[in-house]
Amino acid sequence: MRGENYMKRNGGTSDHMYNSDDVAELCGCSKNKAYNIIRALNHKLIASGTPKETTIAGKISKKYFHEYVKI
């Protein structure tokens, strides 16, 4: 989905994680709303049994995001 040029332009965003800029672009929302979406998804992950230490504030797993948003 994202090319090498995108990765260079955005400071080397992880291959496995989305940050707020990525979520805002994908959802067509503000960066603040994207942070809220990421925070809510991380809380859902923790509630479902994922150890809190494995979540990163401001980032969400691409796999989980795609499963949740159905894209």
C-alpha cells in the first residue's frame, strides 16, 4: 500500500504499525481524532487480553487496524 518514497517522506514509519498521521489519512479525519481512534483501539486490545506493555502510545498494529476497520 505504501511505497518506499512514502516511508522516506514520513521518517521511516514502521512496516507493522500505523501512527496518527497514517490513521488520519486513511480515515479522512484530523490528527487529534486519529489519536483518539488509536487510543480506543489500544484499550480494546488490552481489554481482550493483550499485555499492556506490548502496546505503543500513538501507534496501532496495521493488522489489528485493518481487521477492525475492515479494509
